[in-house]
Amino acid sequence: MERMKPAFRQPQAAEDRQAAVSVRGVSMVYDGVHAVRDASFDLAQGKFLTILGPSGSGKTTLLRLIAGFLEPTSGEIFINGRAVSAVPPHRRSIGMVFQKLALFPHMTAAQNVAFPLKMRRRDARTIPERVERYLELVRLGGLGGRRVHELSGGQQQRVAIARALVFEPDLLLLDEPLAALDRKLREEMQLEFRRIQRQLGVTTINVTHDQREALVVSDEVIVMEAGMIEQNASPLDTYRAPATSFVANFLGVTNRLSGVVTSLDGDRIGLLAGDHLMVGAAAGPGGSLQIGARASAAIRAEQIRISPDLFALSGLETVLSGTVSDVIFEGDRVVYEILTVLPETGPLRVFDHDVGSRRQYRAGDAVHLGWNARDLFVYKADPEPAATKPDRGD
Amino acid sequence: MDALEAAAAVVWPARFAAAVPYLMLAPAVLLVGLLVIGLAYIGDTSLRTLDTSTFLLSDDYTLANYRRALSESLFRTVAARSLQASLIVTAVTLLLAFPYAYLMVRTPSAALRKLLLIALFLPFFIGQVVRAYGWLIILGNQGMVNDALSLVGVAPLRLLYNYPSVLFGLIQYMLPFAVLMLAPALTAIPEELEAAAHSLGANWLRAFWHVVLPLARPGLVGAGLVVLTLTLTDFAMPAILGGGSQDFIANAIYDQFFRTSDQGLGATLALLLVAAGSLLVGLVLYLFGAGTLAMGRRR
Ligand SMILES: Nc1ncnc2c1ncn2[C@@H]1O[C@H](COP(=O)(O)OP(=O)(O)OP(=O)(O)O)[C@@H](O)[C@H]1O
Ligand SMILES: [Mg+2]
């Protein structure tokens, strides 16, 4: 399968100066396990990058490489233009918030926040004032005297953030610090991260497997799979123009189809799935599709129109019929699972678009589905059927 | 299942359930109770003096034994020696055990961890007395060390029957206890805390000092207390490696009971040893807090 090739491999002085972080051809092999493969990306000063990927895709490893807890097997990492492989973690000026927070339990919140200042031998007289300022920044003013275990989960998160930021690091690293929180608190803290990050302008790399978080908070998103960077793009592009079928299936609620390429007309691809001829848009690295070759395609649940009436779908380039097999009520939306005659495809998941119609389908109803050619992403066929199920965020 | 539960309810009604925790405490209470009875008996004996003509204990109570124990220079020397030894042995043992335990817990190499664990447990299978005899063989005048020294032309050294050899034997004996008590305490410190300390600007030494050491305190206090009390009351090492010249309190007590048969004085010394030990433990707990023994509510 074609992977995105890094745009450049050789460090170039001009780019180094502006990139806060520059990862060049970094690989990490634990005895036998290839955790990160040839990762390259640049992150500009003040940007918020999220590394998104399923469990075991190498996100933590990449972050620990940048933090300096691990040494890359090959490749080099530059921070503010300086190669850091010889710099130990405590000299890297990186604030890190760990997955399990790693607050010091024998200290108060304020002592935790003061710790990096003490370690950096800042003027002791200025420390309390500074600690208080950062506790206020994370809205914990007045709670500095509390022991760590006397704080709620959300408050502990805030202490960890304050501690990672108080010494004004060049770079802030977040390793899924929100994973343990319940959904409501997590969404609140995501916005909180964003607010603080914008206020301080600190370059940030966040790791998560929560796609919603990645889309909400980031300037840039890197999607990783099996140690490889699949795509590095803005949240919008990551969602709207997934570069690989993995990315397409990992984000959103996506239906996976497969078929044989019948025609190539620029971006428009003819695809024969079973007896159905459909039209899709070429996605990912161009030129990889060939007539007669197998291809996989992806269509998002929200891009499929559903109607009992075939005429309502006129104008859509692909139309097929099916039977409702399941109705899943999710509160803000209804998800229908529709059985079709398409081969190698489970029931298609479809959102009820037309909320205004108040129409409800029931299992067994015969319906028609339709979509636009531009919404069906066609990729070169995966070597094997994907083992990874798309993660729907929560 | 219901029938079983019904039968159980007849044998053991639910209202008895509250008694279960206390019932489980019963063996411990019984054991401590027996100990208290024994202690009371010893207390009674300690107040009677030995009539050297009849070798019987006097019928009336007197504090003469306590006066003797506290004033005679022999006992003072023995007490000071045991106390000093227990402090030195505790300090040195903790100093040696800490890096050992730390390495054992933190090493990424499974093979090294196993090796360290085996090296730790092996001496456990060899009792204290046998181990002391082992040292006799190694350190004696015709021992292995002196044999080796004679090969390079050094005259035999007197390596045994002195204070340092007793301390040496004790430290070697106590090390596994200390490591075994420290290891869980160190395991309980998440490695991530150390990584966090590094990323916050602490070098290895400062991360150790400000994070690992304070969090290891419960383990250090526990291990320290065990080594302290075991050393203070030790008998075999001073008896064998000290050769009678380096008696500890326990040796003095033994002498009173089984050599001079002065059970009164022996009982007195025993009680004073209990008192000294309790005082020392109390002092350590006062200084470092009972909470450090994980008795407080801590996470
Ligand atoms: N210390 C290690 N020794 C050997 N293999 C490791 C080690 N740490 C991670 N791995 C392996 O490297 C791969 C990537 O692990 P990593 O922790 O980076 O994943 P992740 O993307 O952070 O996953 P998660 O979302 O579950 O945290 C996994 O296959 C993992 O088993
Ligand atoms: Mg991880």
C-alpha cells in the first residue's frame, strides 16, 4: 500500500529556524517491535498538533522520543532547530502531561507546580507568585494548599497542566491526559486545553485515540497506524479528504465497500461492486489505481441519503436499494443499518439526514440509498481486509 | 444453591456476620494474650533475687536486679554495644539494600531481575547459624581469606572474634530482609513519576532526592524497624562471630538463664531489652510518622 512519503528528508536551515519541532525519518524498534517507522513531520511555532491513532500505533512512543525518554533507533529530532538526540530530558525544556498525570503524591498542588521552578533554580522569591499565577490560569486559584488526593480528577488534570507550563517550556506534550475522564469533563477539558494553549501560544503535541478531540482542538492532525504516519493535515482535510482508506475508516462513521476499477477519468473512478456500477472520487496518492484492479472505497454515514422513494434520490450518481436491518437511536441522531446486495460489505450505516421529515424507518422496511460521486473515496485495495475496527470516539 | 444458602443461614445466621472480623482476630489476640501472660511471669521473676547458697529465688519482691542491671559496667557495655550495633547495622543495611532493591525493581532486563532475586533468596534457605559458621570457615585463622593472603605473603590476619566481624555478619544477614521490604515500596512508585521529574528539569540525583526517596519512606521505615529490632535482639552472630568477646544483650540474658542460673537477673535484662526496643521503635515512629508504615490513609 502506498504510504505518504515525507516531503523532505534533509534538514534545511531555513525551515529548521521556523519549525518548533522537526522530526526527520525517526524510527524506533523495541526488541523486535517496530513501534515507529520512518516518521517525519514539522510543526510550526505555536501550533497545536494532535497525533491520532488506534491503540498500539506508536503514539506514546513517538511522544517519548520527542520528550527524550527514548532514543530513536534511527533519525533525528530537532527542537527549535537544534538536534536533541544528545540532550537528556531534563535539559530539553519540554512540559509533559502524562496519561496518568504523574503528580507527586507527597506534595501539595502548589508544591507540584513549584517543582520545575525549583529544579531550574529560579529565584525562590518569585516562585510563589508565579505558581499562584499559573494555578489561576488553570482556574485553581486558592487550591494550591491541597494535597493531590484531595483534588477531583479534573482538578488534578489542571494541576498537571499548570506544572507542565509554569516554566514556560518550548514545547508542551500531552499523552492522552484526558483518556480517564468521563465524556462531559473530557470535552470541557479539551476546550480548556485549547484556551490555555491559545493564551500562552505554546507549541503543543497532543496524543489521543479520540477522533473528536483531535478534530476539535487541533491546528494539525497526524493519523498514525502501525507505527506509520498515514496523513498529516488540518482537521478539516483529515476528515474531508482522508489520504488513505485507513484514515477514512478511522474517522467518523464510515462504510467500507470494495470492487473492481472499470474506468479512470481524472478523479472520477468507475467501480464495479457486485452487479452495481458506481462512480467515486480517487483519493490518496494519485496514479495508484488501475483499470481491472481491485479497489476499496469508503463512504461516510452522513453522506448517504435514505428515502423510501426512488425519485427523491434522483440526481445522485449512485443509487441502490436495501432493507433496514437495525435502527439505533443515539439521541441526537438515528443510525440505520441497511442490508444491501453489495458483496464483501456488511450492513451500511446511514444517518437519518432529514430530521425535519420526522420519518422513522423500522426494521424490515425497504428503502433506497444514494450518494454523490465526490463522497465515495476510492483507494487502492488494502493488502488484507482491515483488522482494525474504526474507533468511534467514545 | 438456595438450599445451600438456607442451610448456611441456619448454621451461621446473618446477624453473626458482624462478628466475623473479630473472630478472625481471635488467633492473634490469643497469641498476644499468651505473650502478655509470659511477660507478666517474667516481670514477677525479675523482682526476685537469687539466693546463691540455695540457688532459689527469693520470696519477697525487690528492685535489686534492676539496680544491678543498670549499674554494673558489664551490662552497660553490653547494652551500649548492642544499641550501637543495631544503629550501625540498620544504617549500612539500608544503604546497601536500597540500590539493590531499586535495581531489582527498575531494571528492564528480566534476566538481571531474576538473578538479583535468586541471589537474595538463596541465603534465606541457609539459616543464621549455618551462615555464621560459613563465615568462620571463610574468615578463620586457617580460613580461605587467610589462605589466599598467605599465597601473596601476608601474615594471617585476625578477622574473627571482633566487633567489625559481628557487624559484618549481621549486615550480611539483614540485607535480604531489608531488600524484601523495600522492593514492594519501590514497586509502588510509578516509574512515570521519575520520568515526570526528569521532564520537569530534575537530573537523576534530584529526581531521586525529591521524588523517589520521600515516596520510599514507608518502605525505608519498615525495613529500618525490622533490621533495628532484629539486630538489637540478635544472639547467634555475636555468639559465633564474636566468640564470647562481643556479647549482645540476648547473649547476656542467655548467660543469666543457662550459665549462672540467675533467672531473676535474666528476666530483668529481658524486660529492659523489651523496653529499649519499644522505646526505639516508638522514637522512629514518632520521628517519621506512623503513616509511613502505610497505616495512614494514603494513596
Ligand atoms: N517498552 C516496550 N518494549 C517493547 N515494546 C513496546 C514497548 N513500549 C511499546 N511497545 C510496543 O510498541 C508499539 C507502540 O506502542 P505505543 O505505546 O507507542 O502505542 P500507543 O499508540 O501509545 O497505544 P495506546 O493508545 O494504547 O497508548 C506497541 O506494539 C507496543 O506493544
Ligand atoms: Mg499510549
